Amino acid sequence: MADHLKDNVVQTVLGPISADELGVVLPQVQILSIIPGAEFAPEIEMDQQKQYDALKVALIEYKRLGGQTIVDNGGMFKGRNVQLYRTLSKETGVHIIASTGLGPGTMVGSYFTTQQTEPPGPMPLDRLAEMFANEITKGTVIPRRERTGPAGLICTAANKDGITEFEKHLYRGSAQAALQTGAAVSIQAGKDPVYELDILEKEGLDVSRVIVGGLDSLDADERGDALTIARRGAIVALDHAGWTPNRGYVSNDRRAQLVLELFKEGLGDRVIISSNAVGYAVGHEASQIGFDHVLTSFVPMFREAGATEEQVKQLLEVNPQRILSLEGEKGLFKPEVEGVDITWVK
Amino acid sequence: MGKINTVLGPIATEQLGVTALHEHIGFGLPGCDLDTKWWEARPKMLEVTINKLRRFRELGGRTIVDCTGIGTGRDISYWQVVSRVTGVNIVPMTGFVSGDTVLPYFRDKSIEYLADLFYHEITVGIEGTNVKAGAIKAGVSRGGLSELDERVYRAAARAARAAGVPILTHLSIDADRQMDLIEMEGLSLDRIVIGHSDGKEGLDPERDFRIAERGAYVGYDTIGFDTEKGTPEVPAPFWARPKGERLDQVMNLFNAGYANRAIISCDANCFALGWASTEHSVAELLENFIPDLKDRGVSDETVKMLLVDTPASFLTMQDPQPNLVEAAKKATAQV
Ligand SMILES: [Zn+2]
């Protein structure tokens, strides 16, 4: 890889860059979010030009506000379009990091859950891990045609009613892929974040490489999950900024307090902030919260609550830059043909 | 006189000719496209596919029904190329192979929604094209008929009544319940093939007679999935049968006078998507199975009935009754 890359390398859809080039990062959002199957429904409009235009406007506004990087945590089966992301990144100058991974179980196709074997079973663990790892080292897949720019993160999620057996399988596969590549794992926690973190840790993954999302839900706040998870060494994602108690999440006031509490406990290097925004939703309702919300609403409130500029920087830049960096070189993107964007099908 | 929808537009019943009612250009479970293990360059896929269909045509074959439902590899523009190049008519289907292949967007949809979806694909077009479906797929999930499967069956029956097309199913498991659902929705059982009655999965030869007696069609439509074809590299799939055993089963029904209640097809994939198929082709229907039937004394007239007459009467669209979808909706609303 190029010499300008220092120790910390992050993989954007346009290839690896040095982590300090990321600047202000918005993690834990979805750029394009399509419920699997919606593309086959006659009432659904699949118009890439509309998607592109809306996303470009949102990214330019995000950049105007000082944002430099955005991280799509949708994984490989919820509408991810890395070709579109690459064009958007080139046109807007915003770094985009795409993710591999699957989940929650309700959003997964039966190829992964119910293979044509007797008895039926999920895709074997080693194959899942291989598939995720290859998206990081060889590039993300565009079905049955090519591989393009790499994934930089492994994302999975559990059911809100509690993690299922299949989702545990996905968690384990994600952990194994993380071990193989040095990429971080981001989970959107279900009912029991501590137990879900255990699953990843048992697989041998260092919990400092795990982002636990959804810890600003009312339930998680009541249990004190943010502190518990941070003390374990994992990364706390308070990633529903702008969401409100009537939708099951704490207010921004409380969210800012939670971040300050973590700093007070000396755990300020283990928290990130996001809005779980969806840039463009197809086939489902999404919150109206945009990519701008963290910078326009949360950060001013955070400052007002007493945060220092150093803390703001830690939250928006230092922490996400560190977490998104690959550990070691084993996961570094190596396209089969050096200098070429695509790898054709054999 | 009659009409059948194909990927290149409607054709007359008389143009169908020798027809295999349950085949696939390529079937794969949703998500398999993301696993590069199964990727093959399109030119290679196309070559293999064309060769198999050309062979079918050289042996007298003229039409296949592609039983790949929504989201499992159905690819209209690709199939149009295949049909143009080979001259084989391809009848596309709406519907779902089974509940467990239904993609997340559709999993919680109502019977009314699903009936509208199928009706739309038969009368307006599939996935934004003007290519219309000629039949409806429904089927049984692994582990038996599920609640979602039942919704799909009911919706399929409603759309079939309204649009005049028939239904073909994946699996004969819970056949009695399948037929009950169809009848409850007011569709005549001669508009449904209960599929894969000859497969090992849930095998029950006694059931064939019940299907025939109730007036539905027994689908002997996994012909060529023979256990003998298994190799160490590609073992025969779990639904495969010893070749002779399948023939015995078919002949038992025929000898009881029910050849007119059966259909024969291969369920062969020209190019399987996301799974390893043993060597298989729709051409085997004409190359191997018909000679086997003749060896067992099946007459030329019966062969013609199986290959031409039954498929023609089954596939020919009946008078559409579009008001039925509306009527069913109103009836449900009143309950
Ligand atoms: Zn089939």
C-alpha cells in the first residue's frame, strides 16, 4: 500500500486512507436503506437518480457543517450500493466507509438462514466469516459481477425482543471475520447488550474492537448499560441523537449527560455519538433525522452542558478514527489487480 | 384457441407444443448472489443454459415453465435473451417458491396485498417490465406448511381465479391442506399441480391417489434427480430418488387410470444459483424418461397427453374475473 499511510489505516469505499484524514466522523448511520425485497414490489420506486440527488444534498450540507466522514452500518443486505457511495464520495469529497455483515435475522435472506441441506441449517460459521473478511480484503460484492471498493467495518444486529440463535451465529461469524482482518465490529444491540458482548468476547475478540449501538435506549439507560459496557472496555455508541422518549430513546439532554458521565469516569475514550440517520429509505419509514443533526443540535447542547472543546474533539474525531482503524495489516484491501477499481467475476 | 404468457409476450395455446411444466433457468435462495463461491461469468452461464435448452428443442421440446418465484433468481431480461437465442418459449411465474424464500419486505404482508401483487404481475407486468406471468408459484417451507405459506396459497388462489392462470407448487407435503386452502378460496382443483410428489422430501405415494381423486394434478416433476447421479464431489441432493423407484411410483398411478391427472417435468436448473446440482437438464425428460415410460408400456397417446395436451389445457388462461380480487377484499373487510 501507499507510503503516505501511517500506522492507522481506515478503509473507505475509495480505498485505504490514513485515519487522521477522516476528520469529523458520523458513525452508525445508513446511507441507502432498502428493506430486502422492496426492489421487487410494484409500488416501490427504485430511482437511483433520486437517491443520488437526495444523498448528495445531504452530504454537501453535512460537509458544510464541518463533517468529513460518514459510516454506513447497514451491512451487505439492506440496500448497500457501494458504487453509488463511491460516486457520492468522489463528487462531494466526504469520506464514506461501507460495512459488511448481516443482521438482524429478520432482515436476512434464506440463503444465509435455511440452506438447502437436510436438515436445513444456516450458512456455516467459517463460510460466513470468510464472506465478511473477503469484503474487507478483496472488496465488496456487486452481485454476480464484480468486487469494488472495500468494506471498513463489520456490522450486525440483534432482535429487539432478544438475540436469536441465528443472530448469535451472525455475531460469531462477525467476530471471526474481525479476528481475520483487524476490522472493528459494530453491533446494534437487542435486549441484553452485556450478554451480546460476551458472545463476541468468547470468540476471542478484544472488546475494545467492538462498538455497541443502541445504548441510549430508555431500557439501556435504566440498566446503566453505557457505564457497564464502557468499563468492560468496549465502545459505547449513543447513536440515537434526536430520537425521543416516545420512540424509546433518551432525550438529547440526557444523552449529553451520559457522555459527560463517561468522561468523568475516565471512560471518555470509549464513547461515540450518532443519530442512526437514514440518508434515503426505500420500503420503510425512517426517522426524519438527518446527517446534520449531531453537528447542528447535539453538539451545541453538549457544549452547553459543559463539554470542553477537547471532549468534543475526542467524541467526534479521536474515538471514531481510532476504532475505525484496522488493527495490523492483515485486513488491508488488496484488489486482485493493483490500481484497478474492479475485480470481474472469474 | 387460448392465450399463454411468455417472456416474449403472449402466445397461442397451439404454439406451446411439447412442454415441461416445472423447470428453472436458475433458482437460488435469496442472498446467494452475494456469495462469490457460486459466481460464474455470464457468458459461461449463458453457454451452459443455451446448450441445455437447444438439446431440449432438438428432441422436440418447445416450452418450459420457469417455476422460479419472486426473489429467487427470476431474471426477465436474461430469460428473454435465452428464449430468443434458443427458440424455447419460457413461461414466467409470479408467486413465491415457499414462505421461507419470501424476502423481508413481503413477509408480513396480508393475503390481499399478496393477491394484488400476483395479479399485478399477471396483468400489468413483472418488475417494471411489460412481461406478464403465466402461472403462480406457491409452496411449502422446510418443516411443513407455515402460516406465511398459507397466506401465499390463499393469495395465489385469489389471483389465479381473478386472472385465469394456474398454480404450481413446491412440495406435496401437507397436500390435503394445500388443496383445502385452494378450495376455500373458490378455485377449482384442476387449476393446481401439487408439485414434487416424486421427490424424497415427504414422500407418500398413497397421497398421489388422493390428489388425483380430488381432481388436482400430481406433479411428477423432479425427474432426473436420481440418487445414482451422486458423486463424491457433488452428492445427490436430499430430495433425489433411485431412478427405478420413481418409475414404479409413476406407473402405479398410471396403471390405475390416472395418467390424465399427472404432469411430468424435471425441475432441472440450466444453471443452479447458490447450490451444487448433480448433472441435470430438462432434455432428460425427452431423452431418458419418455423412453423409460414407453419401455413400461405407456402408449404414444398417453405420452402426447403428458407432454402436450395436459400442459396446454392447464396453462391456457381462463376467462379473467378481475372483480374477484375486489370482491374478496370486500368480503374480508366485512368479517
Ligand atoms: Zn422447482
